[in-house]
Amino acid sequence: MSAAAGRRDAEPFPWEAVMHAGFCLLRLSPDVFWRLTPVEFFAMTGGLRPRRPEMARDGLEGLMERFPDGVAYGLEEG
């Protein structure tokens, strides 16, 4: 089985979002946009910035304990 045959459920490339980022947000000319390599575009849109570490489960549980749903909005029962 070829690699391409195993990718039947792959999502289509998000051209609309990529072109919106390039033309509207970065304000690139069509000539510049279409000459970019994928890595250059990825870098221009912030893809090479270091990522913050994700919150672990215990961190989420601590926030949920400190800020329970409804309390800030006066929605608690009773």
C-alpha cells in the first residue's frame, strides 16, 4: 500500500486561511506571496516562535478550584 493510499482521510489544504493571512494580515503582494517557500511563510506567520509549555492537568484543576464556574457571574445555585 502506498503512502498516498493511506491518506484518504487527510484534511484539504486550508488555502482560504493561508491566502487571508498572506494578503490581508501580512499585506504581501501576490508576487511575493506565491514565491514564498512553505518554511518562509510559516516563519512569517509566527510558526517558528518558541511555544509556551502547555498547562498540566494539576494546573487546570488548581484554576478550576480557585475560579469555579458561575461564581464570577453570580450564577451559583442556592
